Amino acid sequence: MSTFDPPRPRPAPVTVTGALLDGEPVTRTLEGLTLIVAIKQTCDGCRDFLRSPLDELHSVNVLFVSPTADLNAEWVDARHEIVVAPEVLVALGIRWPPFYVLVDATRQRIVTEGVVFAPSQVASEIGPYLSPS
């Protein structure tokens, strides 16, 4: 079962440039398989995902990206770095967070994509694309 149709074939960037929540500019280089999780404010699932230790996703790099800064201080207790980078979401074809894309940085392609509900659900959906650890 998948939360989304097969991914639309399209290229993916290998760098993410934006700002951290405190406004500090940042550039992250994607390596291997990287799960980009697009989040938004007033999203219970997003907050739950950000507060999770992500044990189910230990075998993949995870990067959280938001189209906007955390204006309501919803993410102050997030366990994970959040990069504000609306241009990256446009480049990835992500129109409606919460959404994820699994990027193969080596091939610069999106491998799979879907809607975010919970870490275990995303781990289950991307599992077939990950190498055995």
C-alpha cells in the first residue's frame, strides 16, 4: 500500500540551500539516499514527526524542509534540524506539505514520494528502496 501514485520521473537537486529557524544561512549536500520531509505549520503529523527519534528511519539520511519560518514557535521542541527553503520544495515538485521524497543523490533523481502520516508509515513505504543494513 502506498500513500501516493508512483513518482513522476524528475531530477532532484543535490544541495539544499536555505536558512535555519534562527535565520542562519545553511547549505546541505545530499548524499546517497536522502529522505526529504516537507513540513508545514499547524500540522499535527508534522509536529509528531519532528518530535520523534525516527528510529524507524535510522538507515537513511533525513532532512526536514519547510516553505516558511516557524512563525508560531510550533517547532521549538523539534529533535531535528529544519531548513527553510521554499525554492527546494518547488524544485522537487512538492506542492502540499506534509509530503516526502526519497532522493537518490548519486543519480540526482527522485526514487519515490508520498504523503507523511507517521515515521513508521514512511519507513514502510521507502523500505523497498533502501539497501539492507
